Amino acid sequence: MNTIKYLSGILQAETTAPGPLELWIAMTDRKNQPEHWALILRHPGSETCTRLHMENGYPPSSYTHLFEDNKQFDSWGLPIKEKIATISRSDEQEILNAASAVPPQRCQRYVVSVLARLETTGKCLVPQGTARRYEEMVQMGVFEGPVMSVTDETWEEMVEDLGHYQAARALLAIQGWLRPLKDSGKDGKADGGEVCKGGSGK
């Protein structure tokens, strides 16, 4: 898929609407695994927005850009938000170009990389120091540690043995985010583990 063309298509309503755009960062608040981060574009006061973020990551080599239009701004799934900047409509494409240019990777590092690019290229639409501030908040990914590094091959073996759901839960338990799982069978969802307060990776 041509990412820039895709973005232009989904943001057609935004580009024809009057007034400035706001750039936000949004995060989950789930605490039982590393948080998901996204960038958001919306018109001030609008109930809908466009999300610029990453999809998948199980295994880590499967990350892809995910740009979604007409999403609810006040979403329960991304309750933590902070406005980064207000931009003119004419600068919108610079945001989209930066979001498209940064290679697929973990969502938190992706967001930081896009912000860093916006600080240093073009019109420098993001205040200096923004990327560094969020970089200090980046959590270790579940495939990275802290207990063990998990390769694509190891992950595929876990999925073959446990099924995708239980493999994902087992990985979170290994890395300290969940208490160890009880065996409920391949792809079973009973006894899914409990959140370890202050879990590893924060």
C-alpha cells in the first residue's frame, strides 16, 4: 500500500475543512502490558480525529503503519492525551509525510521518532525537546525483556505450542507484567493471569 496516498485519501475531509489542526499524543492506560501510543490529528473541539500509529507487533517483525480516519477522540481505549502543537491546515502534509517516512517499529518508539522528525525538519512544527521528553517514558517491549529477548522464531514456537492468545499471555507473564498463567488449554482464555502491580518494563 502507498502510505502517503492512503493518508491523503482518509484525510480528505480534514483538508477541506476550515481552521487549524491540533496534533496530540494519546496512550492507553492498561498497566498489564506496555502502553500503546498514537499520534492524533483533529480540528479543535471535534469529536472525531485521525490516528497515526502502528499495527500488530506479534511477532515484532510484523509492524505496519495504521492510519485511521473518523475515530472517536474521547476513546476509552486511548484515555491519556496531551496536545503537542496546533498547526495550520497548510502544514498538514508535513505531519503526514513524517508519519509515513518513519519506518514501522514499536508504537512508542515510532511516535518518538515522528516527533523528533517534526522538531528538526521542514517548519519544525513540534517544540524542541518534545521527542526527548517522551523518549524518557518509552517502555521496554515484551519481546525485548527485561527477563529475556524473544525472537520471531521463538515466538512462532510459543504460538505452535500454546496458541496465539495463550502465547501472548505467557510472554507477558515471563516479562513480569502478569502473574504466571494456569494451564487452560490451547487458546483457552480461562485463568488468564493477573496484573503484577509495578510490573517490569515500566
